[in-house]
Amino acid sequence: MDKYGIIGHPLGHSFSKNYFNEKFHDEGIDAEYINFDIQNIGNLPEVLATNPELKGLNVTIPYKEKVLSYLDYISVEARAIGAVNVIRVEHKGNNVLLKGYNSDVIGFTRSIEPILEKFHRKALVLGTGGASKAVSYGLRSLGLETVLVSRFERPGTIQYKDITPDVVREYKVIVNCTPCGMYPNYEECPELPYEALDSHNLLYDLIYNPDETLFMKKGREQGALTKNGIDMLLLQAFASWDFWNGKEHI
């Protein structure tokens, strides 16, 4: 039986295990999908050594960037983004080859492109991790200017205190790539001047549990268009399966 899985920590919020095991059952695929909740990325070689049937892995928080040094090949797009969330495991004799890809950018761009308007020219990307890098790359590929927002002073970013009402009027797309507001912390949301939002703003949250985060709710109450991360999640899962099966996305 082939094995697939996900590495990350913690994995309590992971959708992938249920999704792929249902897919395998429904489509008669002789495979299983396992959660590998590893405390350190240094545990990856052990996961590979003890699971020789592994054909592919997803990578989630906090290893999307840390995993790069373990890979034998990284796609051009994933290298440009600086993050990998899909690994194809190839067995060549006694050797194991690890090939890294990014399906986050595919899922995100395909889910946001249909709802973008001509006046959506600039975007704030909340967060600085692997998902934020994929989102920023995707938005730029769609012709938007992007600025990353960090809680701390980092080169090439702004901080939340810098986001004034005028900023959200100029940067009409705001994408939350942080876990702020994710189950069970429903009552949390990024610190933004929500009162300055209007119907020209688009608030996109990568979180999908809950269906509507406080970030989205506050935007909706000001007339903004809102979207959660469930479509991105499904689309990146489709792309993961393609990568594992040797279908390269352009």
C-alpha cells in the first residue's frame, strides 16, 4: 500500500488526512494518508526511513521554509517563493529523491482571480511565513502590488501600527495569512482600521475554521467582499495529487 502524509506541528487543524483518505476510499486507490506531527524538521529523515512506502508529503506550519535544505530538487516557482508545501518522494534503487513544489500558490491564485476587480491593484499580505510568500507571489503574478505586514520590524515589511485608514483605502485587498482568528480563538482578529473599509475592499482569509472569522465579519459589516480559505485548500489539494503523480503545473 502506498503512503502519503503531512508533516507539521501541531496538526490538530489539518484537513488533508480526512480529504485524502476519503478520496482513496471513494476512488478505490490502495493508499493511506498519515499525519506526521514532528517536533523538529530534523525528524524528517526518520519519517522517510520508517515509512519506505511513502510517495508524497504535504508540508505545513512551521516547516514550509525549513524543509528546503532537505530537498534534492525544488521547482522554479517554489524556489522563487522560498517555500515548499508539497514533496514528491521518488525511490531510485536504495536512494530516496525528494522533489519540492508549491501548491499553495496554485490554490490561492485560482481561488482569488475570479473575484478580483479592476480597482484591486494593491494588496496587504498579513504575515511573513511560507504561506504569505506564496500569496504575495501569486498576487504579483496577477498584476497586483503587494506589501507584507509583520508584528515585528523586518526588512521589506510594514507593521500593523503603520496601517492607517488611508492605507486600507489604497491597498484594497487584504489577505490574512496568519493563524489569528483560527479555531479555537474565534474572538481574535488582526489589528486593522476596519471602520475605514468599504465595498471596494476584498478581505481574504486563508483560515477555513471557522467559516467566517472575526476578520471577515468585521469586513463584511463595512460592506467589503470576504472569502475564506476553503476553496484554496481544495484547489491546493488537487494540485498536490498532480505533483505526486508527476504532473507538473505551469
